[in-house]
Amino acid sequence: MVDYGFAGGFRDVVTQMAQYGAFDVLLPLVFVFTLVFAILEKINIFNNRGISLVLSLVIALFTISNAYISGFFIYLFSNLGLGIAILLVLVILLGFGLKENTGVWKWIFGVVGGALFLVVLGRSGAFNLMFGPGWQFWIQQNAPWIIGIIIIGLVIAGIAMIPRNSSTGAGGHP
């Protein structure tokens, strides 16, 4: 085995953390607790911080009791890191050719970000949970229809975004 110095020692620490359940129990627990507590505090249903705290802890404990949900968080956030790295590479590559104040950035990041979001969800198993295990077969069988509907939707969106000329009068003359 190759010794990488400190990096090898750090890998050992991470491996030990994984063996103790830090990634499949502790971190999902903290994540769900923090998210639920922040939402309960923001909407302020109970007007009591203690109730929000206990309820958040109970929901977080219920969540980590299901091994599938803990695994889902592991795959989701590891793939999210991959998606963010891809977006970073896109920023670097597009930074050479596009000006800062063009609207093209929003479109490119919207399309690429949406595609990466779908890829991350697909790799984490969310589509199997939402649509069942046969969703990929259904998409393969209906791909021409799906692509056609997407193209028609893009054409309609493109037409709707064309600016109207407000300088013309009722007769069509300026």
C-alpha cells in the first residue's frame, strides 16, 4: 500500500468516521434536524422554540431510522458535489468567450443547471422512488413524443419571449 503522508492519514480518519456512522447516521440527522428546525422557526407555528426543537429532533430521528433515506442523502450530496464541479468548469470555459453583462449567462446556467439537477436526482435514485423502477423503460418507449413536446414547448416559449413593438399604431403604421 502506498503511503501518501498526511493525505493517507486523513483518509484513515474519514474511513473511521464512515465506520462509526458519521456519514449515514450523524450527518443526515444533523441535516434534517437543521432544515426542519429552520423551517419551523421561520413559519413560527407553535410560538415556542422548545416545541420546534423537540419536533425537529423527532422528525430527524425518524428520518435516519430508514436506511434508504440515509443512503439517498449520501448519493444526492456526493452527486451534487459533482454537479457543482461541472458548473465551475462551465463558468471557467464560458468566462473566456462571454461578456459579463449579457443575458446569455442566465440561459446557459438555467439549462445546464436544470440538466445537472435532473442527473443528480437520477443518480441518487429519486426517480425510482417517484416513478417506480420501470420509468427508464417508459422514457425509452416514448422518447419521440417527449422530445417533440419539449421542442414544441421551447418554440412556444421562444415566440412568447419575442418583444412586441409598441411603436406601431392600430393600423400597423408608425
